[in-house]
Amino acid sequence: MIEPLVIVSTAATIALAILGLAFLLASWRVLVGPTLPDRILALDTLSGTAIGFIAVLSVKTGFALYIDIAIALGLVGFLATVAFARFVLSRATIVEPSRKAPAAAKLPKVKANKARKGNTAGRAVKKGRKG
């Protein structure tokens, strides 16, 4: 029969290999990512993968202090993701000079219809006008 310590050690080794692959793929996305949100999402994935590494190492070594480090890294990673998201939102509201909307003078002017069809007071005013 297999001993529990061997099972845990084997599972931790497999988990570290999978987390290593995830770390490499997320690092590739940070470097190659076509847009800024892709890179931000990859950085968030990297922080989650690092938390996973620390948690697996904590289980494998039996050193419980690593869990506290993983919690702190999770908080810092969350704050960094929120800060990056706010940066992306603030960056999206800035209009570059080359992409300005056309001038208002070039747009056709549309008159607003003040008298609506269901409004009887509007009809009375409309009838009273000379035309």
C-alpha cells in the first residue's frame, strides 16, 4: 500500500510542474500580448500562479509561514489588478487630437419637436401659431 506522505509528495510535484507550465504561458502572454488588457490579465494570472506555487511549497515542506506570504501576495496582486484596471479606464477617456469627433458646425442641425402627439396642450399651442 502507498503511504500518504508519498501521495502528497507526488501530487505536490505534479502540481508544481503544472503551475510551472501556467507560469510560462502567462509570462509569454505578458511579453507578446497584443493589447494592454491582455497583459494586465496575464499579470493577474502570474500573481495567482505564484500564490499557487507558495501554497504547494507550504504543503510539501510543512512550513506554515508560507501560507501567510501567499495571503499577502494575494492582497497585493488584487490591489495591483484594480490599479491597472483604473489606469486602463482613465486612459480610455482621453481623446487623442487625431481622433477627435467632427466639429459641431459640420453636423446637420435637427430641430426638436416640442409638441408630442399625446400632449393636448402642445396641440393647442401648435394650432394657435400662424404658419
